Amino acid sequence: MATPHEEMAQLIFDVLSSKGHQILMYDEKGNQVFDPQKSNRLWSKNEKLMVHLGYTKGKPPKPLVTFYTSDVTDSKRFNDIKFTLKKHNPWDFSFDTEHFAGALEPRKEYRDW
């Protein structure tokens, strides 16, 4: 049986894919993976958007989805993605958004595009 993180990663992949995003996925060690359920970072090349799966710092930790957006991320498309994921969230994930000035790019160790 899949964990909540694996199921959320699959849902994120499905939502982004259904909207035509080109997606790169990485595991917690920074290795590129091709199975969404093995990823904890999903990059949308189209929107310069990263989605990270982690945990809150509270006690007890709660599953967390953090969106990293940039100046070139289309806010309407991003809000649609975020709304869809929140609506289909049976695992009680928290959601957070971080914004970066400029165009968000993967760190050098993740870059392969």
C-alpha cells in the first residue's frame, strides 16, 4: 500500500501532466526518478514551479506540500493547480507557498534540462 507522500506525489504528477506540464522528478537524494511515487520534488518546466513534499516542523510533524513559484509562474494556472490539489487532499496535507524573484531554476545538482 502506498504512503500518503507517494499518493500525493502521484496526484501532483497527474494534475500537472493533465494540464500539459513537462515534469522532472527527483528523490530526496537529488537523483532523477521516473516513478512519481518515488519523488519528493516535482519540477514544472512550463511554469518554472517546484513542488516539494516534506513535513511541517510542528509536533507531531504533519505532511506538507510546498510550492516554489517565481516571477514567470502564471498565477492563474498556479492557483488552479493548488486549488485542485487541496480539493483532492484526503491525507490532511498542509500547503505552503514560497515565491522567488526572477525565474526559478533547479539547483545545479538537479539541472538536466
